[in-house]
Amino acid sequence: LGGISTKVKLKYCAGDCQSGCINIGIAITLSVCCDADLCNSQDAPDPSSLVPSGKKCYSCDGQSFSNILSCSGSEEHCISATGANNLMVLKDCVSKSMCNTKTSVRDVQSVSCCEGNLCNGVQSVSQSFLFLCCSLISFILLH
């Protein structure tokens, strides 16, 4: 925010892991999974170095829900996630592998992915956007 950029690298043993990328506009998360001893010695690619994929999706930033986000890397799908009372909580770019992840995040009722440009439509969001986005991303990465 405000031109400040922070890179966080995490390496750990995970029970279930899903390789892929999710871009929520203000943050890009890239996860790479492996299953051999000490296989995580190399860093995942820097998300800022990913080449644009040509895909465009609607994105939310807490103030506007009709932002258009240019996807990059393996992000070939758009995602929409709804929370309690069918409030929209997330719209962004994701890789196909993230679309295939089954989630059970608290307060997230449904997650849907689509493949066409801007296929995740414009709808309004009224509350808990940032909290629910962080919950969804944390669950996908840490579960």
C-alpha cells in the first residue's frame, strides 16, 4: 500500500499442500509444493517476475468491486468466493490448481472459478472483505 512492497518467504512441512498462484490485487501468493526430504531448499519464483498471462479478471480492493486485474504466470482462471449471507468476499485471478482446491474456510460458503476474461462479474461487497480474503488465502496455503 502506498508504494510499499514486502516479500515474505515461508518454508515448512505441510500435511496437504496445493501448488499454485492467487492474486488479490494488493498481494500475490505463489506456493510450490514438493514431497521429498529437504526438497524445499530452493525459493519459489518471485511473483513480481511472472509474465502476464493475458487473462483479465474483476478484482476487489475493499473500496471498489469493479477493478480489472491483469493476471500473470499460471493465473488462467478468475475466482469468486462468497461469504455468510451471500456477501461477495473475493474476486481475483488464480491458477487452475487453486480452483481445484476444496476449502472449508470459516465464513466462506462457496468458491467458484471460471475461464473467460472478466467472467467473475461485477457485484457489490458490503463487509469483512479483507478479513475473509486473508482467511481464504491462509487456509489454502497453510492447510
